[in-house]
Amino acid sequence: MPHSRRRYAARLIERALSHAPIVGVMGQRQVGKTTLLEGIASEYRTLDHRTTLEEAEANPEFFIQNRPPRFAIDEAQFCPGLFPAMKEHVRTHKRTGQFILSGSVRFTSRKAIRESLTGRIANVEVLPFTHAESHSRPLSRLLENLAAVRKQTQLERLLASPSGIKAAEFESYLETGGLPGICFFRAREVRTDRWRSQLDTLLTRDIRLVQETSLPFEALRDLLAFLAQNQGSPFIIKNAVKATQISAVTLKRLLASFEALFLIRPVRSTGDQSKGSYFLEDQGMASWLTRKTLDSSTDVIRGLYANLRQEFFYRPELNGRIQQYRTKHDVEIPLVFHTEDWGVGILATLEKTPRPKTLSSALAYLKKHPRHSCVIAHAGADCIQRTDRLLLIPYWMLLG
């Protein structure tokens, strides 16, 4: 199968199994959770099958009794009764690595699941494939390495590309995204059918596990398309209300539901302009909803967000954060990756030479953050160290 690749999340799941009795494997539908579970578990059952769900609902305690370690239950959110049964089971059977639960809905977001398993469950999120992960390359340390660059020779050595990444691959990634149940189909019409089916399941069935809504599918899809169109931009609720004709109160609830379904993720803004923004979890879905791929600097930013964030998500020891930086003086850094010790701000342009305003934003950011570096991702061909902490890099070279 084309998507049976080693996943970056596998290492974190194995680590969690070594210290927690229950491990939750979370992520959007089609992100590859089932393939991961089948490769790790000793026994696998899915509650997407009606007979299995009925068996679990009828007697949750019996369903989990006498199972071998690493017993995997896919789509566990469909049976709330399993959670208190597992809590009691692991209380009396004190072993690590007993159960693996997958969920395409955050367990704590479903009101019917009253048992959070706090202290007993270690959760691992599976993100969509990056370009590097889909090509079986190791988890990148690009951000950390960029933060350490101080010489032009260091920069050139770091970005020498043995994999031969081309500019067209960036646009291709934006078009197909990283959900293995969709992105590896070459035919666009097949991917289109898969997107339709995916959204139908998420917005007509799964969302009601989190929040009852009378809004039709089309209204929910329009809201998701609005978020896709405005990724990385300050989220202004009155603009969303005007575009979707959904009330502000309902809209806030739907945003929480979309987060619970792993459709969107908020990114907080720092500086004196604090309105944060949203990014879609999968950029193939975003491109399909908006019918565009690489049309603006915003598309470069969303592609970089999707491909660079894994370095923080799958290296929790960094304790890294992903934010934005905006000021009332129009300094805007749409992506900031930082830890306690270092940070990298990223701007983007589809021009070969950054404009003066882009350069001034980068320099103002560096002045405010003396321990950070700043990257301007551009459409030219050269890697340039403009100052010791300001780097100009072709955007596709940042795919990792």
C-alpha cells in the first residue's frame, strides 16, 4: 500500500506505551490512525463496525476483559461506556501498554464521555503527512538548525538538497495535502470524491458527537471554506458572521467543534495586535475548498505551517510554541516557531526579491527578539544570509 510508511508519530506512541496503561491516538479521519494501530496492536477492533459497537455497548467490562496487551479500539468515542470500564480495569490491573484507543474526535470534547482518564491515558496526535514524511525522510530539525546559522557557508551547507526538491513539489503538496487516505491517489477526480465523502462524514455525522446543530451541511461547509480562505489572517468574527450568515454565538461553538474534529487549529498572535488566526489541519482539503493552490504569499505560509510544525509536535522535549507576531505599526510575522532558547520567524513572498516593507518587518521583529532569527521565504533561487540572523531562502527548500 502506498501509505504504509513509517510515521513520525510511531516513536511517540511506542514511548507512551512504555509508561501509560492507555494510549490515545488522535487525529482527523483519513490521517492514517488505523494503519498505525494495525502495525502496533496485538489485537485490533473498530467501533466503526456496527456489530463491534453493539458488543462494546452491551457490556463494556466484558468487551475489554482478558485482552492481550496493546489491545486497540478504533474510533473509541462511539462508546462512552468504555471509558469508565477502562478506568476501573487499569486501576486493578496495573500494567503499562494495555489499551490503544484511536479517535477522530477529541475524547474530552464529547459530553457523553464523562470519564477523562486523567492520569491513565497518554495522548498522541497524528498529523497529516509532510512532504518529507511522505518521501520517508527523517523528522526534520530544520528550524533548530536555521536558528543556529550565523554564516553564509552554514546556510548553504544546511540547505544543500540531496533529495532534489523542486519548486513544483511545493504546489503539488498544497493540492494533494497529507491525508494518506486521499493524498496518494494521483487522479484528481478520485481525490475530489474522497474529499466529498470525508466532509460528508465529518459535517453530517461526527460533528453531532460534539454539538447538536440544525445548520445544513452547506452552511457548515461554507464556514470551513471561509476559514480555509483566510488561513493565517487575523480572525475577525464579524467578518465571519457576514460571510457565512451564522450568528456569532453559534459560530464560536462551531469553531470549537471543528477543533474537536481536527479540522482546524488556532494560532495565537503576540505583539500589541492580539487577534489570532486559524489554519486547517490539512492543506489539501483547504485547496479543494478554495479551488486554489499557490496564488499568494499566504499559500506559501500555509504550506510551510503544514510542513514545519511537525518538528515541534513530534519533539515534545523542545516544549516549542507556534505563534504569530503583529504590531500596530504593521509589522507582521505570520509564523513564529520558538522555544525557551531560540526562535525562528517566517515571512513569505512570491517575488524573487523581497520588497522593502517585507525587509523592514523582518528587521523590526529581530530588534524586538534578539535571540531569534528570521527567514524570508521567497521565489528566487538563492540562499542569502542578509545579516547574521536574517536569512533569505527559496520557499520550497523549507519542505525539509
